[in-house]
Amino acid sequence: MWKVLEGWHQIKIVIRTLNVLQAKKRTNLLNFNTLKLTKSTGILLLFMALPFFSFAQDWHVGAFLGISNYSGDLVQQKVDMKYTRPALGLLVRKDINRYLTVRAALTWGIATGADSTNSEKALIARNLSFRSNILEGSLIGEFNFFDLDEKGFTPYVFAGVGLFGFDPKAKDQSGNWVRLRPLGTEGQGLPQYPSRQPYDLWAISIPFGAGVKAILNDKWTLGFEIGLRPTTTDYLDDVSTTYVDQNTLLAYRGQKAVDMAYRGDEVTGKVAPGTYPADGSKRGSDKYKDWYAFSGFTITYRLGGNSGWGRQKATRCPILRP
């Protein structure tokens, strides 16, 4: 009997030992599987992150330096180069593929014009003038005709949408700059002219144009472009429709509004000074909206490592793209 009990006790010890070994095996297998899962997850995250590292190579930051021009009621030509003024800007480009680039930009320029330099006597007699700063934010798509990294240069066309702020001013007889919008020179905001509301100082522009850009080295790209901007406002120059009644304007807005609405009594030289026109006389034309233009050079710096595309005949590291 004792031998049977002793044998049974030894069997229990063996079974307990086997259970311990099996548990250790399961633990080691779990740790191994966990390690495999961790490695697999790390590899997956690495592959997911690779596009983001390569994306940095497709971003460019840079600047714009050029000129601004205006087209509206106070110039006879579409663009009068006599009123060319400076323009400056900052921009960010993103290469979508070899031929498509998206650009965001913030650009400042000046729009200005004056009847005094026109050749038509009726315009000289009107004697209006203005100047306005323009601050434009834009989102633009560029289509490149060539693979820039392969050819080293490419012509391109572009189009987009912009939001710009403006605030027309003119000098009075004392040489002081006067803001024109608050004066309501065409009766904006007066009860006698309910259809003429004060115009917004923010409007939409539609940038479009063409240019050429060339690679200077692995980091820098130089470009030149000509860009036109039709707008949704006809009051960039504060001139659009007709004169309003002089006495009404005087009663509601004061003498300064009357003085700035009609400047024909200030002319000198070959054209005789005039008198304030009758209510409803033509002051401008609302048939076409005002335009402005930005033209000049762009210089951009590529972020990240080498080119996101790679030149076949250069040292840039290629990154596959569809």
C-alpha cells in the first residue's frame, strides 16, 4: 500500500513539472509573438511615415518681387505703365506631381491712376485720381509643360482664386491723403440712392497668367511670371456710376465729400475748370469691373532633402511617384 501511495506521489510530481514546463513554453511563445507583433507594427508605421518624410521634399517656400498695375475707370489703356508700382510677396509651393503645383501666396502691391495723364479732354476735365494699397491672399494651381527636374526649366500657366483688401485714397488740394469710401462720393449709403450701398473693402480676384521657372541648384528655383487679376469690385478706384446731387451730398456728407467727388474745378492748363455736374451725369462706367496685375520674379527654396522627383542626370535622389 505504501508503495502504491509513493508511486502515486511521484506521478503527481512529474505531472506538476510538466505543467510548469508547458506554462513556460506558452509564456515564451507569447513573448515571441508579442515581439513579432511589435516589430511588424514598427515596420508598418515606418512605411506609413515614409511619404511624410518625402512630402517635405516637395514643399518650397519663397518670395515674389515685381510690379503692380491697375486697369479701371481712370486709365484709357488696359494697363497704363505710367502707373507701375512695386509689389512684394511671400509664397509656399507644393508639388503634386511632375506637372502640377499648388501655390499659396500673400502679396502686397499698389493700384493707382489719374485723369491728368489721359489724352482725352473729357477725362482730363473730370480730374479724378486715386491710390490704394492691395493685400492679396491667393490659392493658385500651376501647370508645368515640362518635367522641371528633368529639363531644368519649364514654362507654366496658372489660375486660381484670391481675396484682397483695398482702401482707395486721393490727395485733396492741400496735399493730404483722404480716404474716399467714408465720403460716399457716389451717394453710397444715402437714403435718396437706396440701390447704392457702401462698397466692401474686401473683394474676390481671379489670378491667372503664365511664366517660366528654372532650377538654379538642388535647393533654389528662379521664376518669372505675368499675372492678371479681374475682380468682383468696380470701386477699386472709387469710380463706377454717376454723380449725385451736390446739395444732397453736401447735407449728408459735408463739403469734403463734394470736393472729392468732383475735381474738375481744380484743373489748370489747356482745359478750363468746370462746375459740379447735374445729378445723374456720368462719372464712371459700371459695365466692367476693375482689374489689377502682379508681374515679376519668384525665388523659392526646396524644403527637406534632395528633390522629391530627382533629375535623371543629376545627383538628386529619386523618389517614385505615380
